[in-house]
Amino acid sequence: MLRKIRIILASVFFIGITMLFLDFTGALHAWLGWMAKVQFLPAVLAMNFVTVAVLLLLTLLFGRVYCSVICPLGVMQDIISWIHGKTRKKNRFRFTYSPAKNWLRYTLLVLFVAGLVLGAHSIAVLIAPYSAYGRIAQNLLSPLWIAGNNVLAYFAERADSYAFYTAPVWIRSIATFSVAAATLVIIAILSWRGGRTYCNTICPVGTFLGILSRFSLLRPTIDTAKCNNCGLCARNCKAACIDNKNHTIDYSRCVACMDCLEN
């Protein structure tokens, strides 16, 4: 039940935020603009202390629920990983536990914070999850979306309907397009091969929230009295954070997806 609720909420946020990036009319921002405001980095940069406090409280209560529900890049990784599992059903339980690469995680977090403090925002937003997804949506998906709209406008005009109107299709620059394409390729490969590798190795927001999620109140635990060491929970963990041999969970990397509960 909890897993289904998580999937529904994640779908709502992912679709809503994607539509915000694709909406060239500005009409949706009046209804869905709050979804952008509750993103972690935009809230921090806007000094929206109430939103930041709520996100931190959610993390202390439920773990990294922000990563599994609210962050569009995290949900995109789940979609790619899900597609892989559907296309190759024998790989449904394909994940394995791997030790945390803390040296890389915390190094990138320090560089990220330093970039924000020193004003080198271009470096910081390069690996920030919301910024990364925004680049993908605006530079790769938006031109296709507007082109599709223009096709509909073409046929609507010939049917004496003005339900659609043409809009210019443009790409900001080759450099920006290339960075967006490279971001998509890297994240897609990581997600296809290892689920939430980007979240638990590169993402600075995930690393920061992971520090707090170690102390979350409501988190999955392994009942050693009932565990038969089948390993299904670990092989179903896209965060690769369940060590079933030692009956431990790395809560700093757990993204609260709840996929392990049924196993």
C-alpha cells in the first residue's frame, strides 16, 4: 500500500514538473508552480526557509522521500530502470549490494557547496538534480513538444479551429544542447545498469539528505528472526544499500522507494 502511494505521488510530481518545463504558454505555472518551489535547491537559493524546513523534517521522519517522490531526476531514473526490468524480465531482481563510495560522494558535496558559496553556480548546477532534469526537459524534450504542437496547429487551422497556435522551435546553443544530451546519456546508462547510482554516488542533494536520513524515525528494518537469507530484498534494492548477509541497511543511500518491503 505504501509503495503504491509513493508511486502515485511520484508520478504526479514527475508529470507536473515536466509539464512546467514544457509549457510555453505559461498557463500551467499558476496551477503547478508550487511544484518547482518545493524543489530542494531552488528553495535553498530562494531562501525559502519554510520549504527547506519541511523537506528536512520529511527526511528525518521518512528518510529520503524527497529523492523518491519529489525530485524529477530521481523519478526519471526509476522509469529508466523499470523499462530495463520490463524488457528483460530475468533481470527483475538484478541489483546487488555495493559499499558506499563515500570519498566521491562527500567530495562532490563539498565542491557543490563551495560552488554555491563562491558564486560558481554554473559548476554547482551541473550536478544538481533539479537543474540537470531542467536541462534535459528544456533542451531535448521542449523542442519536440513545441514541434508536435505546431503540427496540431497546422491541421487545426485548416479545420478553422484555433485551439492550437504555432510557436517558435529553438535550441539555445549547441553547447547547452550537448551538455543536456551528455547529462541524459550518462544518467540513462547509470540508471539502466544500476538503478539509483547517480543519486547515491554523484548527486549532492542526495548525499546531504542521506546524512539526515541515517536518523530517520520511520525506516525499513530487517527482521533477523524471520530472514531466511534469500537475498530478494537486496536484489530488489535499486539503491544497492541492503547488505542481506550482515542484515544491515545503509540508510544514507536508501531512497525510501519501499520496493524491498514485499520481499
